[in-house]
Amino acid sequence: MALPVSADLDEAMVTSALDRLLAATSGDMARVNALILERAESHVEMVPELARYLIEAGGKRMRPMLTVAAAELFGKASGAEIKFAAAVEFMHNATLLHDDVVDESDMRRGRPAARMIWGNPASVLVGDFLLGQAFMMMVETGDIEALGVLARAAAIIAEGEVFQLAKTRDLATTPAEYEQVIRAKTAMLFEAAAEVGAMAGGADEAGRLAMRAYGAELGCAFQLVDDVLDYRGESGAMGKNIGDDLREGKMTLPLILALAECDETERSLIVSALGRQDAPSETLAEIVAIFERYDTLSRTLERANKNVLAAREALSELPPSPMKALLADIAEFTVLRAY
Amino acid sequence: MALPVSADLDEAMVTSALDRLLAATSGDMARVNALILERAESHVEMVPELARYLIEAGGKRMRPMLTVAAAELFGKASGAEIKFAAAVEFMHNATLLHDDVVDESDMRRGRPAARMIWGNPASVLVGDFLLGQAFMMMVETGDIEALGVLARAAAIIAEGEVFQLAKTRDLATTPAEYEQVIRAKTAMLFEAAAEVGAMAGGADEAGRLAMRAYGAELGCAFQLVDDVLDYRGESGAMGKNIGDDLREGKMTLPLILALAECDETERSLIVSALGRQDAPSETLAEIVAIFERYDTLSRTLERANKNVLAAREALSELPPSPMKALLADIAEFTVLRAY
């Protein structure tokens, strides 16, 4: 497997790109986090309870960091990037709440999903509330063009999720259709997060397009790696269960590639577990062995690496700066976490 | 029961206010309907299938009519009101899709709810898509102030729904809490629909505030009447089942007023059916008899009539015009449909 990065790279180096981005954005991110908590408030107790449970479980805050980093990159940060970053994180959290209802997931970020505690109805409605609050924050920036970028993203993300739903357990799903799904459901928010950050930072048209392309490629890499980790991660590494995607009938690339090449016996085994919440762990292990046989997890990561290269390429026209170097490193980090 | 309208009013007169509003807004509403169908399109087949199923089932389109009527009232309609009206209807339909999942409703507008055909996941996600498309249309108007009115409405509606959820089967729910719920979950969208219509029509601050107050009062009356019809409507009049609210554990005013006055035996009967999807029709009939005994359905309608008077009062400062007279009549129609 040819990778642009050494697979035996030191663990400390891998995390350090993220650590450096955390450090470089820490001032802005403290303001973003404060705004997030403030806007999750409500006189209806259940709203902040549920929202904070999800928000405080953390996650890497990759998307809002991307927004403030992009603004910083162009140097004329107006303050709007703080609101856009919080709005992007609210959009993301609204999606997570709705996804967990759609997928009937019981775990999220290593804890019981909110719906297991407050129920599906509250998860749907608090998601809607967060989306409304996200648009309120966007309005406060007064930047209707950037608002349009995020509104379009909201529609495309939902459309991508419906497309994924329509493809559930569809054995004929192609790699191109899979790419269409992840470009919409995941990469779109990375793309919009980076683009509105660039806009808030005073980027010109070329800079805006560069960050948009960077975000889209980064988001694709991110999802491809997630889809590998779903089968290969150590239990709990994703804060979810191993094999969740298969049990939910989700047609991800490692599975699509395997179905294209495996024999009838292997195919039957896969089909017997696909979309079955009660599929036994032993069957899952056999299916992962099939993936290893056809090298589909590594091939999925190679695909992710192509996106990483494209993300770095997107940055190439921008003037050199420490932040630009950091964003390039972060693209690599996205894939390195799979090793 | 003292009512500002004659209870033996001719049926033809009742419908004629709505008919006259339909006629007065028919040109604009044809454009709104075309835009609605256009924006429900998607390359993902399930999206327009589900959206059209819901949208074509109709409903009275009260909210978008309110937007175009308000714009017409101030005479300087800019075209933005068409987009705002379609956006308002999308917001409404997104709410319906999510509500049916939350309430586990099997009927909507006289047909099986979308979730009974396409499932809960698709209903959640297509709702999200419609909300995204709604914001896209608002962005296209370029009017960020009006967009802010609708974004705030989206957050408040969801917050009201969560509040209602938190109060499910809560016997201590007060009339004031009920009013808080309906002002948020229902009246807020009427209020915003009227306000952005006024803005698109070039209203001054006073005109905008008048229409906002009118919409809020109209929306409250509308919900109060819905809550009466849930117990008293002929089967199918609402396109839902009689007693759905009680079976869902919803604390509406007819129930709250009855609980405050009934004796222990009556209370026990109500509690035995509250929130029980399988509560028998006989029990429902006995509970409606309790409501009649304490006159709570009529008292709820009296409350609605107060909102109607307030809605008409809100219009009083505006210059006389045929549209103003029509809007005043429509406020009365809202309650008359309960007789």
C-alpha cells in the first residue's frame, strides 16, 4: 500500500498536528465554546440539559476550528467567524441528534446517545432548536452571502442523508453513489465551515474557493477514515460499536468494494448480517476477514489519501504562512488517526 | 356562552371569508405553489415523493396566504413575499413531519401520515431538507432582517415543542403554561408569516408590529380551536382521529380546565386514558362528557374568541382597505369552523 505518509509514524507526531491546531485556535475557540453554551440556553430545561450533554461530550470540534482557522489564515478576522463557528457546530450537533434517531444508535462519543436518555422525540426537537439557533447566529453577522453558503449546506446535508437512507441495504450501490453520499452528508459541512471562515477573514474569491475545495476534500477523507474505523477501530475508539455501519445496513466503501469481488459464499455471509442489529460479533469478525482478504479497508484509506493530497493541493496557491502549514498537516492527521 | 358572532351563522357565510381570501390571493398563491413544488425537487427521488405527498394533501395554506395578504395590504409588494410565503409553508411542513414522528401519529390531513409510508427516518430527514430549502429561499430575497424574524421563529417553535413534550401527562400544567406552549409552537409561525409579509410589502414599523400582533392572536385562536376540534370535531374533520391529543398525553386547555374542577372519580377516568394510545373510544366519550359537564370546550372557544377580538383590534390602526376587512373576517372564520 503506497501512502504519502509513513505508516510507522510516531503516535506523538500524529497527535501533535491536532494539538498545534488546538493551540493556534485556542483563543478563538474559547469564545466559540462560550457562545455555544450561551446559545444552548433556554427557559425549557430539557433543551440545555440535552444540548449540553451532547456538546460537553466533546468531539474534536474540527468543523468550528476549521472556520476560525480559515478566518485567521486570511488575517482580517471580523469577529463574524466566532458566530459562524458556533453555528457550524450547532448544525453538526443537530445532525448528530437526528442521525442517532434515524440510525437507532445507542452510543455516541463513547456515551449513551441522547435519545437513550431523553428519547427520540426530544432528540428530534432539540436538533430543530439548535438549527434555529444556528441561523439566528448567522443572521447576527449580517453577512447574507455567508448565510447562503450555510443554508445551502443544510439542505444538501439532509438530501445526502436521505440518499444514504434510500441506499440502505442496496447491494448494487456503486462507489460513485457512495462518494455522492459522503460529499453531501459529511464533506458539505467541512466545505461550508472553511468557506464561511475564509469569507469572515476577508478572503478574495480565489481564497474562498481554495478553502472551499480544501474543506470538501478534508471532509471526504474524514468520512472515509470513519468508515474504515467502523470496522477496524479498537472497540470504543470511535465512541461507537464496531460494525455499527453493517448492522445498520449502511453501504460504505469497504463493503461496496468487497461485494464487487467476493465469491458467493462470502456474499451470503455479508448479506446475512447486513442491516441486522442482532448480527453476532463472530459474523462481524468473519466479514472483516473478508475485507482484509480483498484489502478493502486499505484501499479505502488509499482513497482517503487521495483526498488528503487534493486538500493540500487546494492550499497550494495561497501564500505561505504557519496557519497554512498547519492546515496541510491537519489534512494528513485526518488519515493518520486510522493507523 | 357569549360569543361576538352568531352561533347559528349560515355555513355559506363562514366559508365565504376563506373563499374570498383564496380569491384575493389566488394570483400570488399560484406563484407560491409553483415555487413550493419547484423547491421540493431533488435528485434523490424519495425527497420530492415524500414532500409532494404531504404538500399536495393540501391543508388550507393559511400561513403563506397570510404572508402574501400582508404584503398586499401595504401595497408595495416587492416579489420577496412569494419566497417568504413558500419558505413559511416549508417551515410548517417540516414541523408537521417532525411532529408526526414525535407524536407517533398515524394520520395527517385525512391520509396516512408520511412516516407510515416512508418511515420515521425519512420523515425526520425530509423535514430537515425542507427547512434548509426554506432558508435558501429567504436568502434569495436578500432581506436579512426578515430572515432573522423567521430564524427566530424556527428556534422558538422547536423550543415550544420541547416544552410541550416536557409537559406531556403533567397533570399540574397550568393554563399559563399551555398558553406559553401554543404561543411558541403555533402562533409564532403565524406571527412571523404576517410580519415578513408586511416587511416585503413595505410596511413601516407600526404596520409591521400591527401585523405581527394580528398573526400571533390569529395563531392562538387557531390552535385553541384545533384543540377543541380534537375532542369535538366529526371524525375526520381534522384529518386526524378524535381524542388523539388525550391519547398522546397532550395537556390542552379543555383538559386542563376540566382537571381543575372535576371530582376524584372523573379525574381517575381521565388519568386512566391520558397518554394511552389504546384508550377505548367509550372512555373517550365519557371524558368528552366530563368536558361538557364543566363546559371546558365552550370556555376554550371563548378564549379563542378573545384572541380573535385582539387580532381585529391589532388591525384597527391600519388604514381601511378591502384586504384589511378580509383579514378581520378571516380571524372570525378561524373560530367559526368549530361550530
